[in-house]
Amino acid sequence: MKKGAMLVCTEIAGKMLEMAKEKFESDQVFKGDAVFRMDEGLLSGVEKVDLDKLRADNLQSEGKLIFGCIANNESLPFPTASFDCYLAPLSLHVMNNYKLMLQEALRVTKPGAKCGFSLWGRRENITIYPLLEAVMDRHGLGPATKPTKTNYDLAHRHEELRREMLEMGFTNVKIWFQPVNFVFNTFDDFFATLFNQPSTAAKLATLGEIQLEALMQDVRREYQEKIVEASEPRHFENMIIIAEKQQ
């Protein structure tokens, strides 16, 4: 960050924002430069943050400022035309209404602003999450009814998404897919990465000892075949979008 710049971070989950707060407050580079609002008063988007006052009250001469708050990407608590850069990692594909999120991105950015989004890629190019879903289904822990909306949907219709963004007011929209492979040193690393997520761990906690051991053996087989022995690993795929707001 340049001196005098302000970075604004939003997160809808309070726990995630707490983690970001701890990270910035313990970082020697940003120590003392981070201001966080931890209540949910901004979640509706009705109240707008006075960024000029925030900067005047907290930004030291020749310094930089981090501000974080709980917010909803579909209704952001910031004035129109506030930012010259907007980044949204791994969020557009999970929104209830992705078009509202894109419209808000346009509203809060200045003309010519740079925008970037990352999303889940195409299901056929991702190994780890379909593996997780399949194991959970086989052991009776998956959803009784499969959701009609999935995290892969926008990637499978990325050309249509690009046209929609151009019609909304984005320009110079570029979309590409980026393979991502992780380093799993051991089976325990792999298991912890996928199966220790809070929602998954809660379901595993309902299993008896024999059921849990059967599931573990199933996961070990999948890990050996699809991670250890895979000649062309495809752990994950990101879809990357970069664009600009029209001048």
C-alpha cells in the first residue's frame, strides 16, 4: 500500500472478521493502523460509513489505514464512487444474487476503477470438493435434497456472465481459469483441510466409532487414488475475472 492509502475490508461472517482483525493488529507493518467495527449495524447497508471522517480521525501523516467491518456485498455500507479498486476473492459464486453484488461493485467504485473477482472453477476440473461431497453422500451425511444452485454454476456459464457484466457497465472484462494444486504432506493434512471445516466436522461428530472408521478408510482410498497417485492433479480451479468500471 502507498502512504496515505486506505484499505477497506468487509466480511459477512463475524468470526472471519475477527481473524482478519487479529492478523492486522499483530502485523508489524500495519500495527496501529487498523480500525475495525465488529458489530452488525452496517449489515443492512442503510447506514453509510463516512470514509472521509474515518480517514481524518485515524490516518496518520504519511501513514496508511486499514478499516474492517461486517457487511453484505449485495448492499455495501459505503457512499457511491468511494473506491478506485475493488477486489472480491471467492465470494461472487456464493451470493444469493450475484447481479446485486456486481451492481454494488459498480456503485461504490469510481469511474475507471479496477475490479477483480475470484470464483470456484468448473466442477470437472476440481477434485477435492466433489470428493468431499461423494464421501459424505456415501455415508449418509450429505443433504437429503441436492441444492439447485452450486458453487460451480457461474464458471460453467462464464461467457454469459461476461456479457452481463458488459451490459451492466463494466468494460475490458477478462476471464480465465487457473489450476491450483495444494501441498498435502500427509493424509492427516488432507483430512484436516477438507473434513475439519465446522459444518463437516459437526456431521462427523454424529457418527459412532465404527461408522467413523469406515468413513476414514473411504477417505484414505480416495486420497491415495485421486491425490497421491494422480498423474495430472487437479485439486482445485479458480475462475479469475478482472474488469474496469466505465469512465
